[in-house]
Amino acid sequence: MDATPTPPASAPAGERPVGERPVRTGLVAAVLGIAAVVVLLDQLAKAWAVRTLGDGRSIEAVGPLVELRLFRNPGAAFSFATGTTWIFTVVAIVVSVVIIRTSRRLGSRWWALALGLLLGGAVGNLLDRLFREPAFGRGHVVDFIDLPHLFVFNLADAAITCAAVLVALLGLRGVRIEGDRRAEEA
């Protein structure tokens, strides 16, 4: 019996083998493209908010239901864990690396959308934590979409929330990252 390993079958165009499954480079590119669009829109919106709302004024966007008002958040959602911004900086870096590594297993366009939104949101807020005041790695996240008496958020937060909903729906439907469905147990 020959013990030499069999070379992997050649991957179709646009794919390269990793382990047993080929990397679908189109889906990886989709994740990165979606993330780039989210980051760009988020950073442009935050720059606008700082420039326009920095004097303390607010703008009614949808009557009294949605206002645009500048907040600088030193913590996580709902200003949780204020003063530990550096922890969220590290977490955002780790999450971004995990998403990029996980994207190599993608076989689903819906998962590509979810991971792209999640990566874009994480990087959008990470850039604030890295480069905004008060200091590198401890910057405050710019939030400006205010739902009075509920919460304030930004486009990166909205992308993360949409990604979470999409991941939950994919999980409920049994769609795996690889694109196939979990086998139903009898």
C-alpha cells in the first residue's frame, strides 16, 4: 500500500484549496468589500456629525422620534464599562482577525453579508477608539443617531445590529457558514 499523500484536486477558477474545502475568494472579497463600504459610510457620517453637531445643537430627523445629536461614548453599548475603552479596542482587533480568518470557510452569500457588516461595524468603531480623543487606543466612539429615551448609536453600531439579526436568522434556518444546512436529526 502506498503511503504517499494524494495531491488535492485542482480548485476551480477563483478558488484555492484550504484543507478540504476551497476558499471561495469571491465571498471573501464580498466580506471585505461590504466591510469597506460600512467603514467608509460610518467614518464620513461621523465626520459630518462632529463638524455639524459639535456645537451642541441637535437636528430632528424624523420629528421627535429620531434626532441627530453628538455624543462621545467612552464605553460600550449604553456607555457600559466607561473607562475601560482599551479593552474594547483589543476585543475589536481580535474580533476583526477572527472574522477575516473565518471568511476563508465561507460558502454562503448571506453569511458573507453578515460577516461583512460585522467586520465593517467593528472596524468603524475601532478606528474611533484608536484615533479619536482622548488618546490613542482609548478614544471615544462618536454616536449621533439619538432615539430619545432609548439609545444613541452610529452607522457602525447599526451594521453590527443588522449582522446580529442576520446571524440569528441564519442560525434558526440551520444555514452554516460553509453554506450547507445542518443535518436534521430524527
